[in-house]
Amino acid sequence: MALNQDDFRKAFGVNTHLADARRTTFARRAPNHFWGLVFTGLFIAACLAVFAFRLATRSAFEREGEQEVRGISDVVSVNRNDYGIVHITGRTDNDVYFGIGYAHAQDRLWQMDFLRRVGRGRLSEMFGRRTLEQDIFLRAMRFDSISSALARHISPESRAVLQAYTDGVNEYLTTHEGRIAAEFDALEYQPEPWRVEDCLLVLRLWAWELNSAFTADLVLTAIADTIGRERALHLLPPPGNDPYFAPCVLDSLLPARPTARVAKALPAIDSLRTDSLQQRTTTGTLSHLGKADMGNTDKNVRATKNSMRYLSENRFGSTDIPVCEPLSGKNYTDKNYTDKSVCATADGQTQNILTLAQSVRSIANMRGSSLGSNAWAVRPSSFFHPEQDSLGQNFPAKYRHGAMLAADAHLALTLPARWYEAHLSSPTLNVLGHTLPGLPFVIVGRNDRLAWSLVNAMVDDTDFFTEKLDSADLRRYFAADSSGGRISLPFRIVTDTIKVKDSSDAVVEMRYTGRSSIMSDLPNGMKNFPGLQNAIPWRSRLQSPQILTRIADSTNTATQTAFQALTRRECLTFQWTGQQMSDEALTLLRLAKARSWDDVLSAGSTFAAPAVNCVVASSDGSVGVVPFGIVPRRLSGTHPNFVRKGWEPNEAWQGFARLSDVGQMLNPPSGRVIAANNPITRNASANGSPLHISLLWDVPSRASRIGEFLQEFEHCSVPGMSTMQTDVVSHYAQMLVPYITQAFTTLTTSTLQATGVQSPSLKPQALTRTERNALQLIAAWNGALESTSAVASVYSAFLERYAYNTLADDLGDGLYRQYVATTRLPLRALLSLTERYKPDDSLSVAWFDKRETPQRESRDDIIRQSFLEAVALVQKQMNTPTDIDSMAAWNYGRLHTLSMRHILANGAEWTHLPLRGVVNGQTVQYGGDATTISSGEWSFNRPFEVAAGASMRFVCDMSDTLAYMILPSGNTGEIMTRNYSDQTQLWLGGGLLPVSVSREPNAAFHKVLRLIPKRQ
């Protein structure tokens, strides 16, 4: 018999009345219990927060004290200041390099490991199957094989230093097992020991990041496949046809100021500015920095005239590279016209590789269309005594200083920072500046005698080739032999196993030729052959040799049809200067101890990739620039920016030339050198032979603006150099804006009737008040893209709309987005098409005439349409009324924002950390764009969101005992610590941190960790 509750209590002697009383008492006290639970929950949450904080910062506590380590001969001191900048001292160079390895591991270990995994194609071990295609692409690039070969090639001196650095990294791993960065716990894996090959892998990844030809060649070939080679060449404007003549790195004279080629001239840069605005260091004005020396007016005038004459008489030399030729009876204005003059490869091979390459760059935070830098050096005597080689006794005391160097590198702005600030000192070494985690060398910095900066030279260092299969044996391909004929060679087959998190391993077979892997075998490479997709199981599609075997044995009609298509197509390979054996480590090692110009030249002799311009300033007042690296020798008549035929002897590279043989410059008459990713020289040749260096230069806006600043300065100083680095005036905008005003001022009935243009129904009086006011503002604009500027918002929106309305109609939306994502070519091409427009030139008109409309649009029609769309876009984005007063709130910074994100939190699909809101930086308003000295590059695909900027800044006066540097975030990668982002506000304001050049750490470096040799 079942007992009820009362019977149960009676059976066991429970007082039911007492139980009821207690139950009633508990009910009365329920609120007290509730608050107890709340306080308990808060206590547990606080404990969890403390635990999470300790977990996230557990490798960041050890900044002082002593640590016994193996691998050093004597005590090594790792000294830090309040900003986490390290000053490492030791008795020997190798001990010091051990110390920087140890410090890098303390502060940036996960960042280093992530780069290593990118280079080795091991992302899927962390992220699972979603990165499998990217891993296959990275394996095909063979960064790991290249770094292994380099490790066998480098000098004993380089190996010893890299080994010491590697020992430092691994000793930190050994002594801190289980106490490393939080990202490892978040991704649930432990790092493997560091190797010398990993250092060389980081070097080659740096070279590939700065490589613009890889993606440019792919997208230009895809464009040529779509619209024909002749039209595609219009999107690759040769330097001599730029709207204004670009200054060159090896110019011995100052560059000429650009002038617009339209009737209405722009106002002077500062003519419309108020006194209050002129005092802002971010406006790019010159008034508060000093006027030109009036006592040397004749000398300045002579220099300017000589510069102009030099620019007009020395055009770019030709290496017989095809450029746009006059039309030969083709009617591009025919809406139905289709150009069939395609390149060597078609049907999406190049676009597939391009898509994979761009996704890899996105994952690795290699954002930005064409990554580069600014660097300039100035002699102390350049403003008063350009003919003297030394200062002289009568030189005014306030102008007595050594040569000055200023540099800033434009890369993606991420967390952690790309660079690491360090000072390395031993009895035979004293160097400080910016290092890359994973490498022990100062890339931008100074020693006691010299300062240097390495700037991307924008060399065309990559070509793609089609390889023809041998129809008698699909396991072989044709190649050119030394006698000029063809030979059949076997593919080399490599089997790779890729470990995948939470999934089975992926086994991929790849074919290789003498140049590279077959890039067209990459994932989705077979999507152009539906017959193959239906006939072959999915797991085998990535295994090209097995595919070929199955096709050969198949009797299926669809498969055989696809097989015939495959034999008509050629597979795709590439060649890159980064595949060559070199010793960049030795170059950087020697630069650290260089004492003279000859030492710099000698150091560069072992450098291959990336090609860079080395800008130098010395303590004796000298300045110079010399290019480092190699460039392929190509036979004339072959265009370097389209896919070539691998079986043709005249299409192959004919060896390499050293860029230093092209030219160098020491103490030019102008007293200054400038490198801002602009052309190296006008007539390129090496050892008497013409040499194609590149057509992929950046827009010359930054280089010309730097030259304009230096022409105006009476006296250079560290604050002046810092102000230049934060300048946001765009010469590019100054060139483009007059075409906007011209497009509206020429819109009259008589003009329309005279030209016969069928214009849309748009008249000046039809403009709204806001549109008229925006037009007036932009006509009077000085080109300064300040974050507080309304007209900068309108201009930037116009630029995005103008590019899309001009190019997307011809390229198609997908190809347009790939084109604008690859290089700075779209900016150059857009200005070139605008300047070269002629109403009677059908090829010129075709770019602006819309295919989907029956009437014929002109350039001015597209400009007007784009401007009105821009005003509407900004007005919508700002959510303001349609009147002039509301335009004051159209701050450019509201559109143009910068968000520094952690690598793992760069987009929702990469969010792995629970502390995403903590590891990411704040979103701030930002000025500038890709054409200003202070870079604030944004992508046409993601308008106005800053993609790249000054990833570091460095300034030094070689007679000063201080150097000045800054990072956009902080010197450590340890989240939730002060030094993770404590330099951001200084960086935003243009500030710099002073660091003593003294070999002995000063009082600012008060946090000292002593590494002591471990007793045996």
C-alpha cells in the first residue's frame, strides 16, 4: 500500500507541524536566500574573471627577476620600459640574438606560430575543413620547400645568428611549458619547437606579401580573356602616360609639382584655410613648419627649372613591351562588339587561382591592395649649401645636425602589431628599431653610424606560364630546350597529407614542372569540365594524376569529351624571384653593423626577394638610396603582365639582373632622397641591356607630396618629419577634382548639340541645393582628406562610384571586384582613362559608354552621374537633412573608420576567442586614403573601411642621441595587458616615443629580466 506524505512522515517520526513551520519560515526568508545566491554567483563570476585574466596574461607576468636558461655564454639582460619596448644587452652578438628570440617568444609567440602555419599550409589543423582549400594552395606555393633549401644555402654567419635566435625561442618554450599565450588554449593545441627554417619561412612570406605581380598578372589575364588584350592594356597605363610625370626614386633632382590638365586650376593648398585649421598637424599645411629660405631664391628657381627640364627630356625608356596602339578599324562603340584577341589561358583558370590567393591573404591579414612604405632622407646642408659635401665652420648652429631619416610602412593594421620595437646591444653591436616577429633583424632602424629603411620597390617579380601537355603521354609536358626546340619532360608527382581538425586527413597529389606546381590543379580547378565532375568521384578531384589515369581508361562518352577538352587546354605554372636561393639574413645582419655607403652596397649583394629600395642616412651628413634584390631578364616583345607560353624559348626568363646594377644615388644635388613605391628610374638597364622592372608602380601622389614638403622646408627637424608622416593632402585628388567641376560647367545646350552626345536629362538648374553646395565645396577644396572634412566624404564616395560606373560595366561585377582588390592599378588607370579621354576615339569612349543603354554616354556623363550618386550616398550614410547646414556634419571620419582586430577575430567566421570584445581595438575615425602620406587605404569592395595604414613610424636625426618610433597598438601580443594597445592614442595623434641610442639601458628601462646560464 502506498503511503501518502503525512503517513510517510508519521512512520519515520517526522513532526509534520514542525516541518510545515520550517517550510513557512523558509518561505518568509526566501528573499535572504535569493540575495545569498546572487552574491554567491557574483563571487563565482569574479573568480572566473580573475581566472580568465590570469589565463590570458599568464605568460606576461614574468618581466623582472632572473631565469636560468641553456644556450648562452653569459648573462643576458632583457630590459623593458613602460611601453614594453625591449633593450637587450649581452657579452656576445649570439647571446643578444638569443635574447631577442626569448623576448619575441614572450610577447609574440602565437603570432609567430600562426605565420609559420600559414607558410606551411597547416591552418586546417587549427580551423578544420573550412581552410582546406587554402592549405592546398599554400602547399602548392612550396614556401616550406623554399625555406628548407635556403637553410642549406645561407652563409655560416647567417645560420649561427638564426640558430641563436631559434635557441632563444625554444628555451622560452621549455621553461614555460603550459604557461604560454591564451590563443593556444583557445585553439586547443601546443606549439612545436621553432626551427631555423621557420625564420627563413617568415622572410619568404614577407616577400610574397609585398608581391603585387602575382595577383596583378592573374587578374589582368582574366580581364584580357574577357574584353581582349588591347583593352586590358588600357587598365595598365605605362608610366610615361601617367596624367602627370611620376617622380623616380633615383631622380637626382626634386620632382616637379603636378599640374591638372584642365582649364580651371585648383586653389593653392592653404589659400582657403583658417588660422585655427593651419595649426593642426594632420592637415598637411606647411605654414607652421617654416618658409623656404628667401636668401637662396635664385638657387631654388634654378633647381626647379633644371628639374622641369630633366623631367621633360628624360622620358621612360622602352624595353619593347607592347602598349596601347592606335585603333585599327575596330569600332568599340558598337554595343555588340566583342574582342576575341584573348590570352594564352581562359575559362576561369586564372580567376580560380586569384580567388584562392586573395582568400589566403585575407586569412593571413595581408590586407591592402599594394603594400608599401614611405621613406625619405635629408642632408643637413641641403637647404643652404647644396654644393658642399660637409657643413663648414660658418653653418648656423641651429641647423647643425646629421642626416635625417623618416620611414613608415603601410601594411594591414592588426592586433598584435606587425612590428616589434627592440634595441640590441653588445660590445660589437648597437642597433635599434623595428623587427618582425620570427626574425632577429632590424628592418627599419639605426646603429651608431647609419640609419636605414627598406621600401617595397614594386618590382614585377612573377610571371605565369601555360604548360602544354604531351598528348601521347599525359604524364608529360613540353618544355623549351637550350637549342630552341621542344622536349617532353615528365611531371613530378608529390603526395601531401594535410591534417584536419575534427576530420580525417586529406591526401592530395600535386603535379610539378621545373617551374612550380600546377596551379590549375588546385581545388575547383576541374569545375570547368562538367563531364569530369560527373565521371569522377569527389575525393579524387584533387588528385590530378589519378584523374588523368581514369580518363585514359574510361569508355564513357562524356568523360572522353572532357578528356579532349583537357588535352587542348594547357595547365598553369608560375615563376617567382622568391624561389631563387639568396641570403637576405646576411644582408640584414650586415646592415646592423654597416658604417659606410660601401658597407651598405656590400650588404645588398646577397638580397633577392622582396625587391626593396634601401634608403640610408649617415652621421656624417650623407644620404643615399640603392635598390636591393633581383629582377627577371625577359626578351623583348613579350608582355610581362599576361600569362606566357611555357614551351616557347623566347617566353622564358633569361636569368636575372641585380637591381643595384640599375643605379644608386649618394648625396644628390637636391640633398634628399625619396622612396614611396614610385618608379625606380626612367631608363632601366643593367650592364648595358634594357631591363623591364615593372609597370605596377603605385600612384605618384605620395612621392610628389613628400617632395613638395621638402621643397618648402627651411629646416628639417624631428617634429617636422613627424608632421609629414601624418599629412593627408592628396595630389591625386587635386588632379581628379577639376574634371568634376569641368563636367558640370560644360553642361550646356550648345555643348550637347555641338558634340552630338545623347546625354541623360540633367541640367545645372535641376541640381538640388545640397548638390550645388557640394559642387561648390569640392571646386574650392585643397585635397586634404581630414577626418573632420565634409568635402573629403563627398570626394571619396565619388571616387568609389566613378570607378564602379566606369569599369564594372565592361568587366562585369565579379571581375571588377577582383581587379580593384589586387593592386593600385585601378587608381592609376582611372586617372589615365579620364585624362586621355577623346570623344572621337572609340576605344577611349567605350570605357564610359554603358552597354545596357541605347544612348552614348561620355566621360562627363559618368562623372556627373557618379558625383550625384556620391552626394546621395553620403547623405544617406550620415542620415542628415538635405540642406547646406547639415553638410557640416558629413565628417569624413564618420565614413572612414579604422578597426584594429585580432587575427582570430577578423570577421565573424574567424571568431574563436570568447574575449573577442577585449582582443579587438576600438573603432576610431581616421583621415587620409591610399594616395596620402598618412595612408588610410580603403578597398573599393569595402568602401571607406581602413584596410592598411602606417604599421609603424620611425624618425631619427643621426646627430641625436635619441631615435623616435611608434606602433599603432602595442609591443606585446599578450591580451588584457597594458602593452597590448598602449601606443594607439599616441599613434593616432602623430606622436613618437623617444628611445636612447646608448648601448647601456637608461633609467626608463627599469623592468629587468636577467637570463643566467644554467649550471650543468
